[in-house]
Amino acid sequence: MTDSNSSKERLEMLADICLALPGSVRENMESHAAFKVGSKVFVYYLNNHHGDGIVSFCCKVLPGDNERLIAASPRKFYMPAYIGPRGWVALRLDRPSVDWKEVKELVRGSYEQIAPKKLLRLLKES
């Protein structure tokens, strides 16, 4: 599924999840997007990154979780170039069905590792 309308819809669904978190902002970069808290990225949206034909998002996970997720579900998860070895994992959004609850959990987990403490307090209060 690399249909541009579906890709845009999935980006908007991801954006809704990311931007609901305190202090988060979206930075568009051609066919990609970065979601930041402060100056740090907690989610990347990738559409055909380096011509790979994949639509996905990347997020930071706990140490070793990227390998575990990929081993458990290699059709859904993969190791993203450059940032994968630094504790990031990619989840494909171009599959026929996407578990948006899982997306939300991964996004929140990444945010919690990167956001400053004062924003984490706001998150816990909400």
C-alpha cells in the first residue's frame, strides 16, 4: 500500500497520536515528517525512505526491544537505517491493517524516553 491518499491518511492518524502529547510539534520534510518534543525527535514518519517503497514510522524503544519486536513480527517491524542500532524500531504502516492501539503505545513509550520531566508530569496528570 503505497497509495498516496492512504499514506496521507495514515500520516494524519499518526500525527493525531503524536500531537496529543504535551509540547509535541510536527516538522514536515518533503514526504517524511518528524515529531519532536523540545529539540528532540521522538517519532519519524517515513514514506519511501531512500526508495525502499515502505511507509512506516520509527520510534525509540527500551534497550533490546527493537530486536525482540522484529524477531516476533518481522513482516510488521524492521530495523531502521542509521537509528536502529541506537535503540529505534520501525513499524510498517503500509500493511493492510494497522493496530493503532499498538502505534499509540509505541509513540507514548518513545515520548516518555525523550520528553523533559516537566512535560512527563503533565502527561501523567492528563
